[in-house]
Amino acid sequence: MSTTRCLIAGLPGSGKSTYIGALWYCLRHSVKDRRPKLIADNNNLPNDISVLNRLGDAYKAMKLINRTNSNENESVQINLIDVETEKSIQVEVPDFLGETFRDLIELKESELLNEWVDKADSLVYFISDVSVGEFEDDEGPEDDEAVAPSKDIPPFNITSISSAAMNIMVLKNLLAKKKFKKIVIVLSLWDKMTDNGTKPKNPEEYLEENSPALYHFIVSNIKNVSIIGLSAQGLEYPKDEEDQYAAIKKEVRQQTNNGRRSFVEDGSEIIYDLSIPLYLLLKE
């Protein structure tokens, strides 16, 4: 059995843990007439699937995975079979906290992360927000010759950095540490961009249009990169107090059962197969 060591990275709230839980649930609950690229090797389950089951149960119950107050970086192992080649693949994935990657911006190194980057051969990088933010000069005097009032320069604060800039800085740090064989960029929360998958949108074109600096950094520095959209949840989870709470839960449950809840968009179509990001890593 070949082994692919995949690092799943991204800032806090980018959807890494939600994806792992949704993937595991979908792998373990196949749907008739759905033929994913990769399937679970049920005859060769990992010794410990407790973390996978916990994340998968949260997906099934439509509960948000809140790890903000957790100090633990969890790792999981998933044994898969490539449907086309029938080749067995073992995927080892460390589920690092988003704060671990955000710390890279402030030059705070993690020994555990460095160890994993060193042995990882591929990278799946999650991005939930591509906003470029605003510069103070954008609202300054229109007259180029006007003298702007002097201002004290505030101390560095990570909250003042745009999401696009933070993702560039984290990616730059990771790329400096390791030359990955394959990198997949995942634009998460894709249900919000496509009206729950009913209005397809090309992820690469979306990124170029809405975050040009981030897009050009990616395509200029990562050879043969794949940029896809992904919705692990399928749609926004209902709040307990919502009037339509029961109806929304029923709709999501029905989508889960018929295999049309979580999806990927690769630029050409909506695909109800969460194994696509890992499959792309194997197809160099």
C-alpha cells in the first residue's frame, strides 16, 4: 500500500475539520448511483477512528465544529482505494488548529508543524475568505498635492491584516519550508458563492476577480496548482431559534441521504464527491 502524507492547512475557520468530518461520513455511508473517485478501504480500517467518528458525527448532526478553545492538534489516518486503478492508498492527515498557521504570520514556529511539513508530500490549503481589505489611503484626499495630516503609526496588529494578505503570508512560509509534489487550493464555504450549488461559478475565475494579489501569488509560485470550490456543510446550518429550524434540518438530512449535500466545483461542474481534493493530489 502506498502512503500519501497530506498536510491540510488554513487559517482559523477555513473549514479543515469540517471537511475531514464530512469526508469520513460520506466515505462510510455510500449512496446508490454515486461513484466517488476514492472509496474507503473498509477491510483495512485504521486502529483508531475515534477522531474521525467524532468529526463525522458532527457533520451528520449538523453541528459546527468549534475548536477555538482547544489546544490539541489532532491527526487522522484514512485508508482509501482508487476506484479507477483499485490501488490502495493510505492518507495521513494532521488536523492542525488554524491558530498554528496564523502564528506563522507573527514568526512563531511550531516544532510539530515543522516535523509534519518535512515529511508531508502534498498540501491541501483551505481559504474561506479572500477579501483584500481597505487601505487608509483609499479614503484620503483626492488631490495628489494635498498634504495629508501626520499620523502616529500604530503598532503591528494581526487583526489589521486582510484575509488575502494573511493567506499569502502563510502560503509563502509553507512553500519556503517544503517543495510539495502537488498542491490543491480549496475555496471553502462554496455554498455561499453558488447559492447552495444551484448557480455554478468557476473557482479560479472567482479568485482572480475578487482577490487578484492572492490569485497571482498562487499561480506564480505553485506549479500545476488545482483551484477548486468546496462546500463540506452543503449549506448554512440552521440556528435553534430559527422559525424554519425543523424544515431546514429535514432538508439537509434529505440531501445527506441522497448524496447531494456536500459538493466540489472544479471549474466545469458541480460534483457531489468530497474525495476530489485528495484524488487530485494523486493525479500529478
